[in-house]
Amino acid sequence: MRLNRIGIVGLGLIGGSIGLDLQNLDYEVYGLVNHEKNLVKARVRKLAQVISTDPKILCECSLIILALPISQLLDPHSNLIEALPTKAVVTDVASVKSPIIDVWRELHPKFVASHPMAGTIDKGVEAGRNELFINRPWVATPEETTDPEALRTVHDLAVELGSHWITTDPKTHDQAVALISHLPLFTSAALLQTLCKEKNETLLSLAKKMASTGFADTTRVGGGNPDLGISIASNNSSALLEAIKLYRLSIENLETLIHKKQWTKLHQELKENQLIRDEFL
Amino acid sequence: MRLNRIGIVGLGLIGGSIGLDLQNLDYEVYGLVNHEKNLVKARVRKLAQVISTDPKILCECSLIILALPISQLLDPHSNLIEALPTKAVVTDVASVKSPIIDVWRELHPKFVASHPMAGTIDKGVEAGRNELFINRPWVATPEETTDPEALRTVHDLAVELGSHWITTDPKTHDQAVALISHLPLFTSAALLQTLCKEKNETLLSLAKKMASTGFADTTRVGGGNPDLGISIASNNSSALLEAIKLYRLSIENLETLIHKKQWTKLHQELKENQLIRDEFL
């Protein structure tokens, strides 16, 4: 096993970005991709030093990052599982943790569930870019059975990539990520759906011309990759539905305040919003 | 009257930004502010060549931009009204048009209702910046009685500042702006309210650490100036309430699809969202 050799499975936005940064940090990066087409593009973009479609390239890696979509992490290829060295530390980058842990706890003795909170609208082998993780949170959800040395290795990786390290339990993680990431995706999606359902063409045509930065910002996550949305909705359903329920009460409350012209109360809530947003960012 | 002299009433984000750009375009800019404190700051920032708290400075201006909050536009100071030369063209920058027109149609013969679609979270005399209006829409809502020469003057101003010129009727304008600007503000506000109402402190504390770019983008407009929110809610109530009603149906529909695990239908709607967002931006 080579201490300096890191494997990345999947060279999309997260995997590709990790690959670029790790090469700058003088690691040997071995990247595994699923198709010949991606192989060529990933090589052109130099996302790793060695890039292949053969899982065997992972055999000497001391750390392997599974930068795969949630669906593939929940139902991993047997070829991939067999290719993971028992001595290697293995981590993932999925934004939902409980279902991942339920699968991977049995599959590998040195698995550490973790993921960086970083994303853009881009995806695929074209998306990876340098320094994506600087000053971003990187969350791990170790269990009692998690190997402490393996956890330390993933910690060191996150810190080397410039992230803030956070640990928590999987359930609290999935609830928190539902509130600050998955709920915003679906409230943003509902905003775009409202426009899809508007029938007045004159109004829509004008609205299209007038849409500006506020609209762009609030709809960015709701207009993203549908596969990611489905993956989140299907793998973090209960926390997400709980968050949507709370959200519905909030929008109904604002609607009532506007309807009843309760401007003092509305002002108070908008003021609270300013304060809580500052606490969050 | 000096053809090259433009008056700006209020040197906040919009007024101050117009002042900076117009000076670069070699206009004489006369800025009116409400307090001595703002006068000093606006002079330091050179938001206009002449800055005063006395409305009389507007007497020779050929074009006057009322860059005031909606509440002040709806209930303007008599000193200000008296100081507006009858021959000058007067426009505003309010994001709601019908109530403004109802007031100003009687107050000035050369009033043109218009506004740029541009904003940041900043406000006050510190907020103005160069080139805020480049490639942004600038919408006017002329009526049959609007002076065509005055409309042309405001058109030329918008184009000189780098904006795209759009005209429409006030009602359609207010509905469109409700959909793409006022609704996003309140859906974003509801997101922050959901967090304000969360009681689990461990969860909130983790959520705060994990909040990333998606959260920042979706909550930007909802965490802005409460006065602006109240102004929008109270002056565009009916279009906004109509938009919120449509939005509630959209979020309830998404909730049902997730609850019933109708992933094919959900995927289809998220795909629609990608397409409509591209059409809007």
C-alpha cells in the first residue's frame, strides 16, 4: 500500500475537484471512471495522474474516496467492492448519511461516512475545479464501531483541502442537511413550478424579461440536476418531509400576516430573519 | 433649465449608483438627501457633484429621479413636490407601479413611472456602486396620458446606464414583479422563519455550521431589509397573495410526490424546472 496514493471513484464535480487539489498537494491520484468517454475527458482535464475504467487501479491506494451518486453508493458494483483493499481507508461524499452507513458498515472495515458541503450547478467530468472546498464545512458521522485511525485520515484529508471539520451522528446530520440544503432545494423547485403552471402568456413573457439576480439566486438549487433532487427526496424522505411541513406553516403564516395587513408582526418576523441569517452565514 | 443637469432624490443603493454612473457620463448630478449625516457621507463618497438637504437645488434640473422608498413616494413631502420644476421630466425607481402612478399622475405633468431591476443586500449612502445597471432590465409603465418626450428621456437614461428597456402596463408589471421578485422574497423569508421556529438546539447548532452556498443563495432576499419587505407586501398585496396561493399549491404538490414516492413524476417536474429556469435567465 502506498501512503501517498489516493483513489477517487467518480470524477464529477466533487471527485474531480478533489483530484485537482490533491495533485497540487503532491499526492498520487488514481481516478476511476465509468465510461471510456469520461476517461478521455478526465485525462484531458488532468483530474488525476492515472485514470482508468478498471477498479484494479485502486489496489495500492491507502485512501479511497467514493465520489459517486447516492444511488450507486447504495447499490455498489461487486467489482468495485472487491477492488477496495481491506487496509485502505474508504469514505464517501454523499449528502445523506444514514442510508449510506446502513449499507457500507457491512461492506468495508475502514469505512468513514463523510461529505463536504460544497456544490455548484455544474456536474460531470467538466465540472471539477481547484479549491472548491476552501472554508467549506466537511462533515463526518462516525459510529462507535468506526476505526479511529481511519477517521483521523479522513479528517486530515478534509483539513488539507481547506475545509472545516465537523462530526455529528447520522440522524442529526440528515435532519440538519434537510433544513439547510434539501428543504431549500425543494422550496426553490416549487418557485420554478409556480412559473411552469402560470397560464397568462403575456405575464410570463414579461416576467422572463424582468427576472434578475434575486430570481437567479433563489431558483439556483431548484433548477439543478433532477437526478440529485430525486436522490435526496428518496434517500432523506422523512427528514425532508418533516422540514417541508414546518416550512408550509411558515409560508401560511406569512400569507395570513399579509392578508390581515399585520405589518408590525410581519416586520418583526422579517427582522428575526435578518438576525438568524447572520448567525447562519 | 440645464439639459445636462440631473437631480436625484435619495442617494441610497439605487440613487447613489445612478449618481456615480451619471457623473462618469459627464452629467452634472444634483443629489438631495434627507439628513445632515447622510449629506456628509454622500459627499465623501462623491455620489453627486452637488449634494444638499434643500429641495431648491432641483430648480434647474431637466430630469429628476425619485430614488425614494415606496412609502415616501406614496406620501411625498410638499416641499419636494413644490421644488420639482414643471418642465423637468420626473421618474421613480419603485418596484411597484400601480399605486405610484395613482399618486403621481396628478402630481406632475411629466411623470414617467419606471424602475431598474437591480439590487443587492446593501442599502443607504454606503451602498451605491458603479455599473449596477449594466445588462439589467429597466421597466417603464406608461399610460395613454404619459408625455412621449418624457418617456423618451427616461428611455435614454436607462440605455445610457447600460440597461435593457422594457415597457408594459402597470397591472401586468405588478403581477410579473410579484412572480419573479416579491414571491421569491417571501418564499425565502419563510425558509428563514422555519429555522427561527426550530426548537432542537443541537440540530440548529449543527445546521448553522453546515450552511453553505445553496443556503446563502436561497435566503439572500428573504434576509434583507424588513422595511422593503413591508413596503412590497403592503403595496403589492393582491398580486403577491395571488402568487403565494399558486406557490402553496406547488409546494404541496411536491410534498405529495415525495410522500407517495412518485419519483418519475417528480423527476419530470424537476426537469421542467431546469428548462424554465434557462428560459428566464
